[in-house]
Amino acid sequence: MVKVKLTNIRHLQSEWRALFFVPFLFTALSALATESDIRDPQEYFFIQSFGDLPEELQKARKQGKQGLLLLFEAEDCRYCLAMHKRVLSQKQVQDWYRQRFVGIAVDIHGDVEIEDFDGITLPSKVFAEHRRVFMTPVLSFIDLNGNEIYRHLGMVKSPEEFLLMGEYIAEEHYFDTEFKVFAKRKGVENNADTLVTPIQKSSQ
């Protein structure tokens, strides 16, 4: 019969604890690193606007930005919520866009008054109709002259796709290339495990 010393048992217990603790610690640190890259879009992506778009455009011009980005959304829109959670909450997305664009959220069912670039002031729900927006989400890129230069219908499905869209706008590829063509050249394809809006389904 082999006798095992108590000190050896304690040593083995310590080794087993280490084997279980180290992977757990690594997983916890990885989770913390991921969580640190997630921030509230209302605070870090959008500005707190009073609805004066000409004034916001003037500020964007003074700050050396390329224009405005209007996100038309609705409270009960699951695609909007998914985009907030998956894309607009990402630190890299927030930092990149806030450096180049002024992001403004527009509730297509809301009553907040918005002054358009033509001087007309309307409740946001009427403003959306005035801008011919009848679905959500819709992204509208506005240049420094107040002109819409690009409109994206439906949800952007990933941070990578949204950053690619920003590159597409910032480098003015929209003049001669469709975004789908530009994205395909960059290797971005539709992903089956992400939400796809009806308008995107019909275009595939």
C-alpha cells in the first residue's frame, strides 16, 4: 500500500486550483476588454441636437468635419435596436465617425421640431416624410452644403461594414461606384447569421 503524505495532497489541490483558475481569469479579462469597447451610442455616437440642422452643419464646417449623418429610426424598430447594440455601441465606430461626421438621431414618429436646410421647421415625424423616409432604419449622409450625398436603406449589419461605408463616403467613392460594388471589392459579403431587413432581402 502506497502512503501519500498530506503535504503532497495539498500540493496537488493547489495545482488543480491553478489549472481551473488561470483559464477562468483569462476569460474574465477577455470579457472586460470586450466590454470596455462598448459604450452608450446616445452619449458617444450621437450629439444632443436642438434640431437646428443649418446650425449643426455650420458647427461641423468649423470643426473640420465632412458633414452630418442622420439616422432615421423608430422606438419599436428591432433593426434599429440591433444596429445600436451591434454597431453604434462600438468604441472604434464611435471614435471614427465622431471625428468626421455629426451624428443626429431622428425619430420618424416623434414630435421634436427639426429645422431643415431649406428653412422649414417641422415635427420630426413630418420632417421624415418631407425627406421621403418611410421605413427604418435609414442613414442619410449630408455634405457641408446641406445636400444628401448618400442614403442607405436598412440596417448596417456589422461594425466592419459601417466603417467601410464611412470610408466609402469620406473618400467620395459614391460619385462613380455603388456601395455594394465597393464593399464586395473590399471582401464584405452578406452574413446569414445577422438580421436582414426586408428591403435588403429583396435586393439580394
